[in-house]
Amino acid sequence: MHLPSKKHLAGGLILLLIAVIFVCFPHPASDLHLRITFEEFEGDGCSLYYTTDTDGNFSQEKCISSTFDPDTMQVSFLLDASLEGHLTGLRLDFPHSEQLIGIKTVTVSSAGMIQKEYNPCHFFAPESIALNHNADVTLVLPRNRVYVSTGADDPFLILSDALVAQINACYSHQVLSRLCVCLFAACCLFFARRKLSA
């Protein structure tokens, strides 16, 4: 049985150390995308207001607007990576019109991967809504659908602190991606060494 030499063991330990540092070293967070897919919707789009730990007021300066895409039936909000750990509140504003909005899914993604996909009946459950204004929510549990009846006077929903904390935790630091890179490199090295020793 051929045992690895001290030189090979030392080289392997160094590579392992480099891989651990590469995976575990703190990297900046990736941007967060909050997407809502509708079943029924009329209007140009929606707005998402946010508050932070340094400014607890909803204002136009902290507003993200999203144009409704009729092809995907979606609106998508980009929450900058700099907001990670600082988000304290989210307010979803609907078009200022009387209509019945049907919601199919809500997803939160970061670094190109879906971090969390919400059943809309959970996302818009009473315990997930801190305040609603001119936007009455109806949950259709058997179909996993939510319907929001909006009025023309500034309809919006303010999400609960617990839900905002869940969304805030979805920012990705690409740890899984970096781990996959290391595993791929290790497999390539392993098979290359086997081929050379064959």
C-alpha cells in the first residue's frame, strides 16, 4: 500500500486551509430581489417603501418602484446589499385604483438563487401584516391564493417585524457557491492525480 509522502500531506493541508479561508472569509452580501407574481392585476406597478435602523420613517427617499410586467405577471423590487442587517420595515403600495388583485407567489432571491419561496397565504396572513390601509386581504387557502381588494385612496400593507426579519436574513454571501467551486476543484485535482498515477 502506497502511503502519501510528507510533502503531499503538507500540500494537501495547505490546499485545505486555502479552501476553508475561501469559503468562510466574509464576503459582501449580494443584492436581494423580492418578486410578486400576480393572477390578476391592473395598473403600471407597485412601490416598496422601507425603513432602516437609522431612519424609521417611510419616505419617498426610501422607495423602490417596480413596473408591472404583463408577460411574467410580476413586479420585482431590488433591495441593495448595503441594506443587509439594517432593514426594519417594509410597506407594499398598490396602484391607486379600485380593483381586486390576485397574488400567486412571493419569492425572495439573492446571488441568482431563490432563498425563500412563500405561500402567499402565509406571506399575507394576519400575523404577517402589521397594518393595512385601504387594502383588504382575503386568503383562499385551498388554492394557495391571496386576493387584495384595494381602494383608490393610497392602498398599502405594512409587513410585520417578524416577516421583515425573515426577508432580511435572505441576503446571500455566496457561501454555498464558493463551497461548490472548492468541491469541483477538489474533484478535478483528484481525477487528474489518478490519471497521472495510472
